[in-house]
Amino acid sequence: MEKAIKKRLVRAKERAILDLKRIGYKIVPSDNSSFCIIGMRKNETRFIRIVIDKITDEDIKKVQDYPMSPSCIKEIWCKKIGQQSYEIKEIF
């Protein structure tokens, strides 16, 4: 992976962690294989994969294939150049 792309991805993950903490989530870092962040609060757990520029079929497959309790939410957050917010796609 290119150095510039790697830096953007690290910044996107850091920003996502800050955003989640601001709204009351406790954060558990993940190994980045399927998910990058696990955000938890009292009645909710979100498993989040962070990507940059676009959500690929491979990203969707990695998240879909992961077995999950129905009470958990699986999402892919995409950070695009020039946009402040993330495109968030919930995966079922």
C-alpha cells in the first residue's frame, strides 16, 4: 500500500474513533482483518470497517462473511477525499 494512502487510512480511523467517543461509545481496536473498530455502548455494539475512497465488493464480502449476533451492527465507513463526513453502509 502506498505511504500516502496508508496515512489517509490511519487518519480516517483516528477520526472515526474520535467521532464515536464523542457520542458515547467505548472503543475496542480490532486487528483490521475484517473490522477496524468495535464501538460499544449500553445497548449497542457496532463492528466497523474503515475504507477510503470507495467501498469495494471485497470489503462487503469480508463484512458479510463474519458471523454476528443479530443485536450487533456491521458497517463500512468510507472516507472520501474532500468530504468531512463518512459514507456509512450497514451490512446485513
